[in-house]
Amino acid sequence: MPKRTIYKAATERLEILDKDGRVDKKLMPELTNDQLRKLYRDMILIRRFDEKALKLQRQGRMGTYGSLKGQEAAQAGLAMAMEPEDWMVPSFREHGVMQLRGIPAHLVHAYWKGDERGNCFPEGTRCLPPSVPVGSQLIHAVGIGLALKTRKEKGAVVGFAGDGASSEGDFHEALNFAGVFQTPTVIFIQNNQWAISVPFKKQTAAASIAQRAHGYGLPGVQVDGNDALAVYAASKEALDRARSGGGPTLIEALTYRMENHTTADDAFKYRSKEELDYWTERDPITRMKAFLTAKRLWNEKKEKALLSDIAAEVDAEVEKLEAMPAPDPADVFNYMYRDIPWNLREQRDALVEEVGR
Ligand SMILES: Cc1ncc(C[n+]2csc(CCOP(=O)(O)OP(=O)(O)O)c2C)c(N)n1
């Protein structure tokens, strides 16, 4: 493997797979053919899940939903670089990584139905509940990193956030603390270029989010977030370093939110069709398929089989979602603390009584 110098200038963007599916062989990460196919499968799974969630919401079968269309490479590339012992601390758009880390899709859907059981994940998945207060979760990611380091436990932590979160004080505090205490944390920013209706240029005068790492004494790298290979390579390097005591890294995956912010939004009120067309040509899935096809690792027969497999998988999760018994209103309190404090117990009991009337 040639030695990479991707951390020398954080404004430099790591790109391996271009929009037409051609790779820069010098930078190609070590991945087996099966892993390359898996990356593609993961991205298709994420997109199909996303399409289904949007439909469920439109049919009134789900409350609201924040689409991650366009961010599949960022999430699948990162997920492939994580190890079972690693932790993830998501924001509210990480449904892809969550599923790839073993959280069943029906629980992710349940969250968007406003069901607290959608915050309660299988043992061992090492994922905190999604965090809606923008940026707040980065501090938790650094705190878990410090705990792992203090207890000398194996693993790294990935804290997720968007470009909008990089303007919050919590972003600064998290990076500063991570740098000073050298926590095994990767701060993974998916810069999808919009924070609801606020464009990236209104978040910072800096050319990139990645370059802000220098001010905290951390390595920072910007990657083409629509290039699963580049995201994997940068994430693997950062996570390996974190796990081996080398400290934190800031990764900025430059991508694009192809859908509305959530189902409560209409993005065409503030962005142009031309902009969406530009990014549609840079779709992360199209380029991966072109690459695999040129390498003779993929063909239309495999594609057909994959799509039907994934459709069945996605539908089975919706069936599980809709077969869930009605939630207990007390869940809002029950999942908060192991030992519920007296004041919340009082509120819970009052709610249960009210609902029971
Ligand atoms: C502290 C806080 N302020 C405002 C909001 C309302 N809000 C929800 S999402 C969002 C934009 C977030 O943008 P970004 O961080 O870029 O993430 P993205 O939605 O693009 O994934 C805002 C302002 C919030 N949830 N929390």
C-alpha cells in the first residue's frame, strides 16, 4: 500500500472513485471483492429502506421522517470500517449506519413513529439513541471515548453530526476536549450542504469543516462523501488510529442531501432543480455500480436478484413494525433512567392515570 498523505492538508479532498466509476488505483483501499459487493449491497439496502420510510410517512403510517438519500456512501463506507467493539453516537439521520450495525429496521421506523421502543436497541449494538438537539451528541461521543480510555477498554467511538452542527458550541467543546484528552473518538461530519434551509456557506467562512481540526490539534480530512471507497479508507485509518491509542480525528464527508430535510419541508423553496441535478449525476450508488460492472463483479442478473432480496428484507421489517403491540405511554419515562427519580415517577403515574381515564 502506498503511504497516504491525506492528513497533510485538511482542505485536500480524498477521492478514490469518481462520478463515472473510475478509481484512483494508487489510493485504492484493501478490500476483497466480497467486501466491494457488500458495500454496494449496503447502499442499496439503505436507499430502499429510505424510499419505504418516505412512503410509509406519506400514507400516514409513520409520524415524520428525515431522509438520508444521497448519503448512502458516507454511511456504508464508515460502517464497513467499524469493528464490533466500537460505539456510535448518532444524530438523527444515521439510519443507514444503525442498520448496518445490527439495529433492525423496524426499530428505526418505530422511532420515527414516535415510539420509544425505537430508542431501545439490541444488547451489544453499542449505539446511543438518536439525538435531535443539534450537535449535543458530539460531547457524548467524546465522553464515551474518555471512558473507554480510562477503563482501558477496547474500541473507538464515532460521533455523528451535520454541517449545521459545526456552528454549535458543542462542536467546539467536543473537538477541544477530544484533542486535550486524546480520546479514541472519530467526529464524523456529513456535510450534506444544507441545515434545513441554511446553505453551507452561511455556516462558516472556512473553506471546509475538516480544516478546523487544525485549531484543536487533531488530524482532519475531507473526503468525497459520495465515494464509498474514500469514506471507507479515511474512516478505517482514523478508527484504527483511535483504537491503537493515536487519538481523535475529524472527518468531513462532503455529500448532498437529495431529499427534503424532513417530510415537513419542501426543499425546492430554497434550492434549485439544477443543484439537485448536479448531485444526481454524482449519485453514490450509480458510480459504485459502474465500478463493479467494469471490474466484472456485477451484472444485471445479480442486480435483479439483489433488488428482489432487499425488497423482501425491507417489507419483512415493515411487517414487524406493524405487528408491534401498541406502545405503553409510560415508556417515555421507563427508558430514561434505570432507577426512576421520584419526581418523574409522579409524572409517569399521573400520565398513566390520565390515559387510563
Ligand atoms: C440545538 C438545536 N437547534 C435547532 C434545532 C432545529 N433543527 C433540527 S435539524 C436542524 C438542522 C441541522 O442541520 P445539520 O446539522 O446540517 O444536519 P442535517 O439535518 O443536514 O443532517 C435544525 C436547525 C435543533 N434540533 N436543535
